[in-house]
Amino acid sequence: MVFNHKLTNDEKNYGWGPVFMHWLMAFAIIGLYPLGWYIETLDYYDPAYKTVPVWHKSIGILVAMTLLLRIVWRIFNKPPAALPQPAPLLFVAKMAHGLLYLLVLFTVISGYLISTADGRAIEFFNLFSIPALPIGIGNQEDIAGKIHFIVATSLILLAGLHAAAALKHHFIDKDSTLKRMLALREETE
């Protein structure tokens, strides 16, 4: 096995571009979940009250930008052909991937609505601001907060199943699914 030197996908392998975006989002989402729980424990006088939410929001914006880039990338650079597996499993895998994208999107949108409920912009690592919508929704912060929690929790659970499926492919099926998502390819290719 060698590292795939291509930026883009080919018929057999993922390029390092989509692999990098996949793992960037995976680690960011995994880190954001406990960070969100931690934010809930902070009170106004806690020194972390001013910094940790900014980090959470900024990393969330990074996830949103990466999601947008991944969607555009996927339009112009199709993924490699699916590995052989039974049709029902292929269908479930496609639905799970689609649901992962939707859950990330709804998590980002609900997080934006929580953060901008008071009409203030969101600071991205204090580099630039993302403005609030000009019109708010009644009880926006509470409604968006409930949605954010449910959707983010669903995302983490589905991501866990996604990871378990990748490990199943690697250790039980002994196919190259996980190796492809690590941008590894056979030396003979």
C-alpha cells in the first residue's frame, strides 16, 4: 500500500482532496459534540464563557464551508466505483451517506439560528463575521436549540454506525473500503 498521490478521485480510489475533507469534517464533528455539552455547563462568570462558544461556532462554520466544498467537489469529481456488495447493503450505504450530509447541513443551520437569535453576527475566529438574518423567528433560540441537539446527536450516532461499518469492511470483509478513505492504494496501480 502507498499513499495516493492524486488530488482527485479516479475509478478505483479516492484522491487525497476528498479524503482530507472527509477526515477534517469527521474530527471537527466529533470534537464539536462534547464541546457543545461543555458549553451548556458554563455560566456567565466562567472564564471559558467568552472563548469556548466562539471556538464551537467557528469550527461549526469551518464544517459548513467544508460541507459546501465537498458538495461542489462531488458534482465535478465523482467518487470511485462502489466495491462489490449485495444490492440492499449498497442501497443502505447510499442512504446513510445522504443522511450524513443532511444531518450535517441541519446541524449547521440550527447552530446558526441559535447563535444569531439575538440579531448578532457570528465571529469566525475573530477574522470575519457572518451576519444574522434580518428577521428572527419567535422563540428562535429555544426551538433551534432543541433541533440542534436532536440533529447533532443523530449525526454522532449515525457517524458511529458509519465508522463501525468501515471497520467491518476492513476486518471482516477484508475489502479496501477503509484503505480508500485513507487515500491508500495498491502499489501496482
